[in-house]
Amino acid sequence: MPTIDVVIELSHDACLAHYEGRVGQVHTRSLDGRKVIFPAEALRRVVTRDGVHGRFRLTFSDAGRFIAIQRLG
């Protein structure tokens, strides 16, 4: 399965917008510069009181569908 490493820096308020469904997708860039879009509901697995900050590995199916997010570090 393909993986992409990304840096995500989202404040608590930005995460709240994703959590409440006001924002359906997260747009970010991979460490190698590619544009990456994945479902905002994935953030629920990694959000803290301060938001989401750090490097993460996203796993996708061979068809390009999001499967998992994992904190790196």
C-alpha cells in the first residue's frame, strides 16, 4: 500500500472546524512537495488539546483511498 509522509500544523480551532464537519477534507503537502488531500475525520485519531502538530505517515489503498494515519517521531 502506498504511503506519504506529511507535516500537519493545525491549531485547536482549525481541528474543531474539521471535527464539527464544517471542513470535510485536509489539504497539506508531503515532505517531497506533493499536494495531499485526505478526509478530515482521520484527524480524530491524532488530535490533542493543542491541535495536530508534527509529521505523520498516511497510508492509502492502491486505488488512492485513505486507510490510516500514524504519527512519526
